[in-house]
Amino acid sequence: MAEEQPNLEATMGLIMNGGNAKGFAFEAIRAAKKGDFEEAHKKLDAADQALNEAHNSQTDMLTKEAQGNHQPVTLLTVHAQDHLMNAITFRDLAGEMVDMYERIAKLEK
């Protein structure tokens, strides 16, 4: 069980940081919808930072695997990867939506 602990920590890092990134991205959309584009971009930056942390966890897992230290694939690991991919997709979409709200705001002036 002791050798599985680092993998569990990396897996939980994916879930936690992926969830944080998605939450920040959603907050960015809400801020843009209200016309607060400075806040929207701060939230997108926070989402990017959370995704970077998740990426670091994922890279740690992949590096260990590439070095021959087999990482067990559990349902929790699969869930973590799915969670991360959804967060990345949502962050990308949020960036597009913030841009769209900014364009609309400029047209309304």
C-alpha cells in the first residue's frame, strides 16, 4: 500500500486541480456575462494555473510509468483523467465565451 500512496496523491491532484480549474472557468464566464472582463481574465488565469498543477501531477505519473515503474490503473485514475480532460475542454470553451462577451460589449458601445 505504501508504494500506491504517491499514485493516489497524484490522482487526487488531478481531480482537485481539474475541479478547481473548471470552477474558475465557470466564474470567468459569469464575470464576463456581467461585463467585468478584468475579473473574467483573472479567473481564466486562475483556471490555467490549476490546470498547470494538474498537468504536473499527470506528468509525474507518466514519468514514473516511462521509467518502468508501472502505475496501477484504477477506476479512480480513469475518473481523474476524465475529470482533467473535461476541465481542459471547459476552460477552452470559457475562453471563447469571454472573448465573445467582450466583442458584444464593444459592439454595444
